[in-house]
Amino acid sequence: MDNPEMVWDLSQLVPSVNPDLILEQLNFMIAEANKLRDTYHNRIKYLDGNDLLQLLEVKDAFALNFEGVTMYCDLIYAANSMIDLNKKLNDSVLTVLMMVSQALAFIDLEIGNLLVEKSLLVNDPYWRSINTILKEF
């Protein structure tokens, strides 16, 4: 009895499976991370609870916006790592995720500093996320 090979339909994760468009999305991800850095770096200490909530929502929306393309690159490589294009996409997403992490690393650090200075934010609606960051800090 032959077992049919499993086929994954990963096209649902991205608007297009065109590799050039996927790489374009990954480059856009870097640009958006840099915009967030330019907007918030060294400004978090001046945020009140509502502004901090807005920042955390923007950060969550950023992650959600690019979740599909990063997952696609990871899973297409996991499905068949022998295909050069899949390896290229996986290598690209790993590089992009490193660059995005570097661009956004300040957020957790500055929120940690803010929480140490202003412990009044404990009653904020986003306390679970804030508390996690504080524990890591």
C-alpha cells in the first residue's frame, strides 16, 4: 500500500507565493520596524498608560501583519529543505527577523525602565504584557 505524500497548502499565509513579492514583503517588514524605531526610540519614557497601550497594540499589529509571510518562509523550508528557493526564503526570513529584532529591541528595554520609574502603570489594561516585560527586565 502506497502512502500518498502529504501536501501543504501554504498559499493561504501570503497574498502571493511569488518569491520576489515575498522578499519584497520581508524588506517592507524591515522598513516598518525602522519606522517604529524612529517613532518611539527614546520617547517611551514620556508615555502615559494610554500611550503605552497604543504602543503595545502597534507592536502586536506589526507582529500580526507579518506573521503570515514569516510563517510561510519557515514552513516552506520545513516542507522541503532540498529546494534552493525554499532555502533562500528561509535564510532571508532569518536575516530579516534578526534585523527586526535589533530594530525593536529598545521597546522592551525602555518599557522596563518606564515601569521601574512609574510603577503606577500596574493598573493598565495591558498589564499582562507589561508584567512579562518587567519580569524579563
